Amino acid sequence: MTGKRTKVTNSEPDYAHWSKMTVLTKSEAIALLLNIDPNSIDPEKPLPVKNEEAKKLQALLSRAFESGAFPNSIRISPEELVSWAASNQLQAPQGFMDALKKQGRHLQIGVCHLKIWKLITFVCTRILLCKILSPNNVNQVALFPERGKK
């Protein structure tokens, strides 16, 4: 299978199909947020968007991928995409959100839960490791490793 896709004109995305995907590529995610069928674009080329809002959205999502806003810098789950859009005051197409809900996908609208979850996981892991390794000095070593060294 090549990266090239068949050009389909003026077709709305098949949200039922895209809502079943475990992950989306950056170009698929951008296309879906712009209500463009990802199968109608060439992922190797920038989307041919003419309106300024679409260009801004494309730039925002591209920058989010580049900056590591998502756990996987190459792909994003549909849930992460909708959550990211909501946390940036952007509206994902209603058809996409409805299809995700119909699939039973858990949507965290308006909450940037990925970074919070990563932070909680990091802190808890540090505390647990330090409790095992240094039970008398847990708080100091877990959160401020440089203070635990003498």
C-alpha cells in the first residue's frame, strides 16, 4: 500500500469508519477536523486549504505534533484529537463526535488529560520507587532527587 490516496472530490468523511480507527496520522487528523475525507488527500502534501481559519487549524495541530503534545508524535487516537480540539477552543465536527460516542469511545471534552495523566504517573512512580529504596526519606528523594544526594 502506498502513501498516495485516490482523489475524491466534495465528499464528507465516513465518520463511522474513522471513529473505529485506533490511531490517526497527522494528515488524517487535520483532514477530519476540517471536515475533509482523509482518503481524498495526499498525506505527503499539505492540505489544499484556502480559508484562513483552516490554515490556522492546520498550523496549530502540526505544531502540537512537533512539540510532543501527544504521547505518540506520529499518530493520535480519535479521542485525543477531540480532547485536544476542545482544550484549544476548537470544535470537532459533530458527525465525528457522534460516531465516536456510538462506538463507545470515551471522550474527555475540554480536559487536557494526557499531560496530567503523564505527570501523575511520573510522580507516583517516583514516590513508589523511593519508598522501596529509601523508606525514611520518601518525599524529599521522590520529588527533589538532587536534595536526596549528599
